[in-house]
Amino acid sequence: VVDGVERFMNGFVAKHGNRLQKSKVDEITFKIGIGSEMKQRTHTLRLTASSMGGEYLKTTALFEKADPLTGAPVSWSDARSGTDSQLDDAMAGRMEVKRQIARAAGSTYAPEFLGMIKVELIKKWGEYRKAGGQRPVPTDLFSSVELVQDPEGELVESTRSPGENNVGVLAWRCTMATPEYPEGRDVVLIANDVTFQAGSFGVAEDIVFQKASEYARARGLPRIHIACNSGARVGLAEELKAYVKAKWTDSEDPSKGFDFLYLEEEDYNRFEDGTVVAREETVNGKKVFAIDSIIGEGLKSTAGGIGVENLQGSGLIAGETSRAYNEIFTLSYVTGRSVGIGAYLNRLGQRVIQMVNGPMILTGFGALNKLLGKKVYTSQDQLGGPQVMVPNGVTHKLVQSDQDGVSAILDWLAFTPKTASDSPPLLDPTDPPERDVTFVPSKTPYDPRHMLAGTTTPEGEKLTGFFDEGSFQECLDGWGRSVVTGRAKLGGIPMGVIAVETRNVDRRVPADPANPASQEVLEPQAGQVWFPDSAHKTAAAIRDFNRGENLPLMIFANWRGFSGGTRDMYNEVLKFGAQIVDALVEYKHPVFVYIPPGGELRGGSWVVIDPAINPAQMEMYADVESRGGILEPAGIVEVKFRAPQQKELMHRLDPELQRLDALLEGSASSEVGKGDAEEDVEAQIRAREEKLAPLYTQIACEFADLHDRAGRMEAKGVIRKGLEWRRAREYFYWRVRRRLIEQDAVRRLQEVDTAISVEDARSTVASWAAEEDDKAAVAALEAVDIDAKVEAARIEALKRKVREVYEQLPEAERASALP
């Protein structure tokens, strides 16, 4: 009964989480009387979902006993174990204060995010089962252990109650059972406690943050940062304020200024050595200590750092976050606000989810107004709100509430491997890989999201996309809008996705309130063209997919080239285009470039994604209805099939021109001078040529177009194969599966034998399944005992090392080395 009622309560919270959070519901309690009509009520089951203990709507079940006379509850016991329990009103009051502080900052009290994760896990499992998933829901969906510093400064596991921290950064190792990892996966969660000194970063906070991040890196675990802070902590030596005095230049006229600040001898002796650096001076005949600098050593007000020491700590965690992005999966969720170093940490971790009321700023708007000497800015949102951070590419995804933010975190983790060295998580496909793709891209502009995710026509017809239904999740949608990036699943396989916007879009550049002369600018951007922002977006997305996510990448290539006008060259389109190459060179996972039907890949846009950039990982394919070449047919005709050559073709193919040519030739061979008849024939020829010119321009373009077809691409070896769009989904499903199995086997071989090269490891794995067909190769590889093969390779590598060491021994010592 207790389990069933708890499941009901958890389901209710999961279903209505957003409404409960918006309504600021902190506790839900209902009681069920247990008894019979004969004996009446014997027990009361008290079920509570409460945030009063510091976790978000945590469910507890108690048996409650009432006073037989008054009916008031007098004692409680745990519904499962039967042990006595109490309602902690004191803790509830303390948590309520912290909760109100966090809400005033526009956020949620940090420990409550743990409960919100559990609530969202319940919801994700419900969605998975509803979609047809067969994996059973685990009993324990979520657990966490706090990471705190021990007296030696190292992080250790702790089970202390929420609110007992004396540092404004909290860290947990969370274990969550997801549909991708029902056995459980670990992540490191780092959160600013905005209720502790406004979430500012002091030395102690920097150390906890850095050690928690190092903890994640050492284990290859995803690192999630919940950012709600006020930047580096700033302060003054408050204890000195009551004692400091000024040596006036003219004691009779203070307006003339002062010479120095000082402490009288008695006051100087109040403080420990290291509080100030001072020199002896005389003021009014008395010995005083002129202050050269204030250190603040030993003062309570400076205990957590107040200045440059905090900036040094900010540098420490900035460098740590940059290293973490290169080694593991990093993700920041911005809620409430994130200031100064807090904003930099979000950017250094690269992947950012921003709550609509969570600005990222370097300096507050009030300070900027003082700097400018007038009231220019009226809110933090003008500096770092979504209207700034979404279009500039800092924010990857925008959410409306903290509950939505937690949901977005779990959605992202669904594409992320357990550790940085693992392959992405695979789910059994709920959308059959062998089904046809019924949405067909055309040469006319269309929404590329329909190609990826499918759509429903105005007539109600459902058209399926390339990826699994409902799996495509777009990111960076407000930046570089001529390119679409995101993540999706192909038969349950997580993949990074890059596609091309074929429609015209606008880039909005806002006016700067600090410059009265500035105006908002709308820059039109053509479809199928890389601009500076979309080229930068492409390179950034490739780096994200590669680092920590380990995703195979699908690029639907449909670019006519780069925008090379003066403005775009000035805005560094060349630099960002080169960064696409840089990102692909270092890509360590399979990359598939596919020119879709009706698509084309031209000139420089082909160059920056050609498989020759990284032949070990990249493959290129083209649809049978796609095109590829240096110039478009109309362009190459202007250079290589000009009007004179087109006229030659007319005269060779057109019967009427052939007849007129014969008449002209006959008249030219006669001895009679050029007469009216000959001029008339020439006029007829010119008229015929003008009439046929449009047709033969089309013929010339068709001739040029025949050089750009998939057949020539395949014959020249620049693509691996020409494909038919309708069946491309199934082809790539088996191709990706094969590549991932092979890649994992290669990685394992190199782990046990550091001397083996990538090429040799690939050759070894290829010998296990020589089938050309990918589906057959997958079946063959899955039939191989890869564990045994890897173990055999490990033993062989050990033997080789032993032989090498043995042979390095002097001849006389070799016998003694043997047992």
C-alpha cells in the first residue's frame, strides 16, 4: 500500500511539477485512515511530499498516532521500518528562509535540484514506456551523495543535511537510472548556493569548485554546473573602519585634502600582525601608524577573501573549466543570474542552458550607468538576457523554468556516454530503422527540420523524417540561423546533426542603448550559404559533439558556398570557415557527409567538409538526385561553354540552321558578288540563333550539370556511394552501427596494447568481419567474442614486453631472471 501511494505521489509531482513550482508549493500532505467499520480507524498513514527538508518535494510515509481524547497527532513512526520519527519544524523553518532567498534571486534553493531531477526521471521513464520502450523501470531512480572537504582539504563523501554548508559552492555525485542506463549512471553536480553570501565566489568556493571538477575529470564523469551567483566576492576590512583616521593637509581646512590614513598606536595594537602594513609617523606630537596597505589577515570580514585572492581563485576555476571541456562532458544551467567569473565559467564550459530569467553579465547595469554618467540601461536582461545570449550563440537552449531546465539537462544527458571514454548510449529502436523516409527534400526552399524530424501536411498527411520520431533536439537555434544544428537518434543511436537552411533568413543586430546614434539592423542572409555566424556555429557544434559527447556526426551538406562579400570577409568568414576544417581534423568519431536529394555542394563549401580532411573518420555520400561541383551549371557555362560554342552546337544539331548554312555556302561559292539573297540568308540565320539561344543555353547547362551527378562523384572516388533518399535511413543505421562497433573494438585493443597503431588495430578488427554488407558485418561482429579477442591481445602484448625486457638483460643475468 505504501509503495503504491508513494508512486501515486511521485507521479503527481512529476506531472504537475511546473505548476507546483510556479505556485510555490513547498509541501503536499494527505492522510489515509486505516481501519474497519467495526474497529473504526486504527492507524493513519501520513504521506508527505515536502521541500522543507531541503530536497524538492521529497516523499515520506509515516504512521501517525493520535491522542484518543483530542484526536491530535502525538507520535509518528516510519511506515516501512516502524522506527520512531519526528516532524522537524525547526529545520523546516530554516529551509523556508533559504528557499525564500533563492526565490528572491529568481532561482531555486540548490539542494532542491536533486529532488527535481528525481521528478524528471519519473517523467522521462513514463515517456519512454509510452513510446514503446521495453526496458523495465528500475526501483531506485535517483540517489546522491554530497562531496565536502575534509580537514586535509580533500573531497570526501558526506550525508549531512541540507543547509549545513559553510561554503557557497555545493557538489554532489548523483546516480540516476535513465532509459539509456537503467543500471545507473554517475554525474557530478556543482551548484552555487545563492543563499550563502549571494552565491559569490571566494577562495573557499573556488577550491571546492576546482576539486569537484577535478573529481569529475579523474573519473571521466559528466560535470553539470547549476549557476546562480554574483561573481567574485568583493569586500573591505570592516573591523578597521571604526578606527581609521585621516591626517589632514590643513587641520583647519579639511577641504584641502589629506596626506594619509593612519591608526593610533592603541588601535594599531588591537589587531594581529598582518592586518595592515604601516610605517611610524607623528601626528599632533603623537606616534601613529600610517597605513601603506590593508592585508586584513585574521579579520572575520576578510576570512573568505575580499579582493585579488578571489580573482586568483577565479583564474583557477576558469582554467579548470577549460580543461574540463576538453576532457569530459560539461554543461551549465543558468538560473537567477550569473555574474563575472560565473558568466565566464558558463562560456568556458561551452554548453549552456539558460532560464528565461537568468541573465549572464560581466557588470551590473547600475555600475555601467555610473560609468557612463547617465541612466542608459534599465535591467540586467539588456546586457545578458536571452535576447542577447541566444542570438550571439552563448546560450544553446532556452527554458522557461527551473523544472524545464532540469528536464533539458536530462534530455542532453540522453545523448551523452557514461564516461568520457565510452561510446554513446544505445536504446533499442522504437522507430523501425528499416522504414522509408517519406518527407522528400526538394530544390525549392523548405524547412530542413522536416527532413530531420518529419512533419504533417496541411491536409493531415504524416511525413516521416530521417531520424527517429520525436528524437531531434535542436540547439543554438537563435544563432547562425542559416545552419541547423542539434542531436537526434537513428534507430536508437545518438548522433550529432548539422543541416542547411534553404530559406532566406534575417540576422538581427540590436541597437546599443549606450550609443544614441545606433539603430537596429536586419541583415538578410540567403539560404544554402555559409555566413560568418553560421560557419562559426558549424565549427562550434562539431567541437561540442566531439568532446565529451563522442557522437557520430551526420552532416546533410547542401551549401552553394561561403558569402565572400566585403562585410562578411571583414566579419571573419574566412577564419570561421577554416575552423570547420580544424574541428573535423580532430574529430575522433565517425562522420558521415550526405548531399540530400535536390541538394548541391559547391566550391569552398565542399573543400571544408571533404573526407580527405580526416579520412580515418569521414565518409561522403550523395543522393542520386543531388549535385556536386566547383561551380553551378550556369556559372561554368559562362566560362567553359560560352555563346560562340553554343552557336556551334546549334549549327550542328538544328536542321533549319543546317539548311540555311547550306544555302549560304552555295551562294558564297558562286562567282557572283554578295547579293540581297545572301544577306537575307544571313539575317535568317541570326534570327534563328536568337530564337534558339535560350534553348541551347539550357542544353549547355544540362551538359554541365551532367558533370555534377552522383555517378561521376562515385566514379572519381570522391564519394563512397550514391544513395536513394527513401532508403537512406536504413543504410546509415547499419553503417553507423558497424562503425561504432569497430571503433569501440579498436579503442579496447589500443588500451591493452599501447604499441599497436590505429591502422593495425583497424585491420585486426576488419579481419573479424570481412563482409561488405554492413548489416551482415554487424551480425558477424556481434557473433565474435570480442572480450576474448581483446584478452588475447593483452596477453600477447604482455609477452612481447617481457621478451623486450628479458633481451635487455646482460647475457650472464638472463638465467637468473627465470623462475
